[in-house]
Amino acid sequence: MIVQVLFYVLSAILLAAALGVIVARNPVYSALALVLAFFSSAALWLLIEAEFLAIVLVLVYVGAVMVLFLFVVMMLDINVEEIKRGFIRYAWLGWITAFLVIAQMSAVFAVRGFGIDTAIGVAPQPADHSNTRELGEVLYTTYVYPFELAAMVLLVAIIAAISLTMRRRPGLKPQDVAKQVAVRREDRVRLIKGVGAKPDSAQGEGP
């Protein structure tokens, strides 16, 4: 009974947070709502004893991705008024798209059901059960090729992002590592004598 209550409470929080992500006018508020949505999703994963997925969701998405996203959003010069006008202008298209997505997902679950009997709850696992080990065995045996393909896609995305960032722009000062490594002291430092300094030959002589 308590598990069902927690499920409905966490699901309501998750839906409210997800709605806040797309409704909030301020991008910082949207990012904070997305953090709450990730935490609620992690709690739902814990209810079905998927501890590894829950901790990865918190550490990777909340602890790294969302913190970086918040820093980027707060450092960018975002015109909030322009965002508000664009939101109102294209709100009808967003509602239509959301309705179509929900209708398609509902139709798939209603027709197929994915072979899951929703009347039966999740069976409890023994104390020595490790879902992390089972997940690793599935990823690196049955789905090893799709897993490697996903890694290659991410690598291509990283290279493309770096290429777009390092493109030629006016006022850009790129870093030349070869020149930095080949620098010499004589090229950077020049010793000059001040006014009234004694010559080198007279510095060691007495009065």
C-alpha cells in the first residue's frame, strides 16, 4: 500500500515538474524544475529496485549535466522578453505536438501493452541480487554493438560541437600550442638598465 502511495505522489511531482520546465518563462526556473523532475524519476527507479539507474540519474544528470546547464544559462545574455513573445506565438503548435505524442504513446500502450501485466506488481529480489551486474551483462553481450554505436554517435557529436565552437569568428584569439611550447626566455624577457645604473665592469669595483 505504501509503495502505491509513494508511486502516485512521486508521479504527480514528476508531472508537475515536467510541466514547469515547459511553462516557466525564466530559463533558470525551467532548469531547476528539470532538476526536480530528475530527482522524482530517480525515486521512481528506487521503487522498482533499480538502484544503479537511480544513482546514475542523480550523479550524471543532476550532478553534472544540469549544473553545467545552469552555469551556461546564467552566463548567457538571454533576452527574456523575446523568449516570452516567442512562447506565446508558438504555444498552439506546442500543444498540438504534445497532444499527438500523448495520443501515440497511449495507443501503443493500449494495443500492445509490451507484454507487461500491470495487475502484477514488481516481484521483490533477494538480498544478494545485483541489478548493476545484470545490466552490465546485457549491455556487453546482447546489446554490445548498439552500445558501441551509441558511443560513436556521442563521439561524433562531441567533435562537431568542438568544430562549431572553434570556427573563425571576428575577435577570436585561438590558442597556438606549438608556439607556446617553442617559446624561449630571450623572446619574452628583456633586461634593461635603469637610469643611473653602474656599468657591469664597475659594479664589482670598490669606491
